Amino acid sequence: MKNKYATIAIVALTALMSGFPASAAGEVPRGEYPRPQFERADWLCLNGEWTCEFDYSHSGLERGWQQSQGFDKRIVVPFCPESSLSGLQHNDFVEDFWYQRFIEIPAEWQGRRVHLNFGAVYYEAEVYIDGQFAIRHIGGSSSFSTDITRLVKPGQRHSLVVHVESDLRSMEQAAGKQSLLYGSYGCNYTRTTGIWQSVWLEPVAAEGLKQVQFLPDVDHKQLVIRPQFFAEGGCVLTVTLRDGQKVVARQQVNASNATTVVLPVKGMKTWSPGHPFLYDVELTVTNREGQQVDQVKSYIGMRKVHIEGNRIYLNNEPFYQRLVLDQGFYPDGIWTAPSDEALRRDIELSMQAGFNGARLHQKVFEERFHYWADRLGYLTWGEAPSWGMDCNRVETARNFIAEWGEIVTRDRNHPSIITWTPLNEEWTPDRREYPRLVENLYAMTKQIDPTRPFHDSSGGVHVKTDIWTVHTYEQDPVRLHAQILNDGRMMDTPRGVIDNHRGNFGFNGAALNSAYTFPIYSHDMPYLIDEFGGIKWNPNQQLEGSQTESWGYGEPPRSLDEFYTRLEQQVDVLLSLSAQVWGYCYTQLTDVEQEQNGIYYYDRSPKFDMKRIHDIFTRTPENRIK
């Protein structure tokens, strides 16, 4: 929904900011409600122009910047300072950065708690109100909130300051595909620092809902709901499940953190890519006097994901996944989509290319993306930006485990997410700290969300996983077939370093600091090639022999016909091995900066005959070309 205060607030609040003319505000950027599966009617978007400053000497706290009434520079939130949409487009590393803006709490919020919410801030954030400390959050991809009621008064102006620090090259924080060098190179791209998802305020009753977990039980045709409240004060929770205007089920329970709500779903409609049906859910909290104190609107898809043998099942039917690698980068917003429509458009482009889902690669996508995936019937694997951190370090593990828990908790209700994948291509593990990290991640993820498969490290060193995957960028279809099936180098390789980019599937004997042994694939779980292809296509270079800097996998084809032939044959190899290989992920949806192996260009324009591309990627093991 659009924030009902947005138009008024952006004019009024920017007028209060030192030197900011109200007429310069315009429409609020990314002004849609950021949390569509946990939506309240009253809220105030804080996106738009903020003041800012680089802290090159790390001395801002000494100089009292937490009490700032405005810095000299301006930035458009929620776009990172490296992006063009931010108005800065700063190309160097950003290690210390400050934000400031004025806020005013609407008078009608009197009597309720005021919560300040951040979609994501990379990497460590400290928040101040009028110089007073509000919260510290560590982790660049997870959402966080803080109750600022004690620091603000309705009708009064307050200065909100956010101090951000990032040490990208410390190897203690998850970086993903952010370049650790000054410039982009290979498959590493422009960095994202600071606020990169929406910021907003909302009033919440002291006894309001803190969060809710939905557990669809397809087999028994019921929805199990576990609510959690900020405080328990004798209130009542009413949960209503609707199919359009029709009430399917309703139940009233005590508003207690020990309560579990079970709603029978008569005439149950399941969610699937071909039929992405969503039920609306309304959760209302009333006090002893029967007055409504909180209401949250949500939705849920009734669907089940489970594993039997070497098959992944969706709603109790074997489901073959034809995924694409989506890195979620944008030329103007970097990690942040320029608009809500751009998020939806990326999913539609993928579906038009013939894919039924995506690995959301090395990035935690914003909740609005998952909303559109839910609406459009698009499967995803939820991942984290694990590259750039040394998983053998204890401090790194501590940082990552905490953040991963927040990520899973935030997104576990989205039916479109069917697999959790915290790590990617971990090829240099020790035999002590790395296995411990993976086992901790497995146990914690299953406690937070027992309903999905856990996939420990995509294409890398597996320790404890429900799904086995490998990556290969072998371009020759004959050698690809032999590599997968005949050599045994992929399906029976010990879980050590796998240098897939060079086609060398060797075991890493380094770091022998424990008797721990990485086991081999035992053929008792689904096996997927979750990165392959990566066929570079830049017509200007490949047809004209240009040597312009670009990057891709293998020797590029010299003509479009050669491209189509290679792609068709690679896909056909995987489909022909469906008895062993139960799904794939093609690299990738779009070009990203210098990496030019996308189905679409970086600006999302098509490279190829999309009908032909669609025909290739919609093939299944049953209808492949023999």
C-alpha cells in the first residue's frame, strides 16, 4: 500500500531540514509499504533526501556528530552512496558514513509506542535520536527495529542520526559480490554501503503483535499460527482467514506468547507456480474493553516442500526445478531496485525466459521481491552474501550466525521460498571451525523454520545438508555429460575444494587441523547442478573481435547460432540425466557490469530471440529433444 502520510510528510519534513526547500522533495522514492506480509495501516515513510557526511578519519563520535542538526552533503535514501540514484555515486570504499534527517511524530500517535524500522543497513549501524543512543545493529542484510518512544514526543521535531561503519576487507563480514578491490572485476561488482532498504516509522500498541509464524499443514488441511506479542496484558487475538471476501476460518484466542492458533482450511487451495493462490490473513488484537489496539494484515500460501530419496516434492508431487541465477544488481541502484515495478519486472522477465524460479544469489532480497514472487508463482532459494568472509574465523561465524537467524525469521512465511542456502562455494574450509559453523547453521535454521530443505553451501564443500549441489561451467556438452555421469568426479568427490571454474575437481588437503573427514555424496538426497552455462555473449565483442574489458565463462561462441546450439545441448544433457540430476540453475538472468553472460543485458533489454530462449528453458525431462 502507499503510505497515507507520505505526500504530506515528505513536504513538511524536508522543509524542516536545514537548507532543504519543500518543493525539492517530489514523490517519496520507494514509498510502498516495505513489509507487505506484516502490514499496518498507520506508518510514516522516511525515504527521501537526508543530509550526510563521510567520516574519513573515524572521528565523528569525538566531534559529536551524533547530535548533528544537518550535514553538508545530501543523499537520497534508500539508495546507497555508491549508486547514481543516491545523488552521490561515490566510487571508493565507504568505511565510515553518517546520515541525518528531522522527524516529527504525528499527534494522533499519542499513547502508542513508536517504532523505527530499517529494511537493511550495510554493515554496522548505530542510531541516535537528538544525540541519544537508540540501537546498534550488526549485519548488512537483515531488517531491524527499535522502540524510540522514550526519545520522542508527538508533535515535536527530532533529529535522527544514523552512523554506519563497514570494514569490507576485514573478512569478518558477509560481502557477497561486492568488490574487495577498488574497481569491479570478474564476477565482483560495485559495493553497497549504508542504508539500502526503506526506513519507516509506525505506531504500535504496547500489547501489539511483534511477529507471527505461519505453518501451512497441507496434509491435514489446516494452518497453524504462532503469534508473538511485545507484551502480554490480558488482550484477545482474533485471526481471520479469507478467500477473497469469503471467510474461510476465524478463531479467537488469548493474546499470549504461549498460544498456538489452528485454523481448518476447508476446500483448501494450494499455492504452486502454476496456481499461486494466496489466502488473506487478518490479525486483530483487542483489549479487555473490546477496543482494537492493533491490526496486522497478511497473506499465506498453502504449500508443502519435502524430500523423498533424491527428489524434491512440491505439494506431494515431484517437482523439477528450472532455476536461473539472479544477483539482484541494478545499474542505477546497485543492490536496491529503483522501483517496486522493477522488482516485479525481473520476475516477469525470468518467467518469460522459461524459468520457474531463481537462486537469489549472494544477496538477501528485499521483502517486496518476495511479495511479488508469492503473487506471481515464482520459486526461490533464499541465500546470503557469504562471499568475502573467512568462515574459518570464530568472530566471522558469530557475526554470520546471528544475521542468518534474523534473515530466516523475517522471510520464513513466504511460500515462494522453498530452500535456505546460507553459503556459496566454500572451497577452503578447515576441519574444525567450518564444520562447526555449518552444523550450527543447520540446527538453528531447522529450529526457526522446520518446513524447508536446508542447503549448506551451493556448489562448495558440503558438511550437513538436505540437498547436494555442484557447479560446473564446462562448455562442451559431451564433456559435460561425461563429467557429471561417467567420471564420478562430481557425484563422488569428497567434500573438499572444488575449483569448478577451471574444471578441476580436486580435494583440498590444506588445513589438516582435525581428524574430521568431509563425507562424499551418498546418493540419498536430491542432486542438482545449481550453476552451469554462464555462456558469454556480447555481440559487439564476439562478432567484431573487440578486446573491451568483459568477463564470462569459457570460450565464447562466435555466432548466435553457435550460442543457441551450445545452450540447447547443455540443457539437454542435464535433462537426459534426470534420474541422477533433479534440477538446475542457469547462470544468469542479466549481465552485471563487466560480467556479460546474462539472458538479458544489464538494463534488462533482451539479448536473444526470447521465444527461442523460452522454448529451451521450458523443456522438462519428459519433453526434451531426444
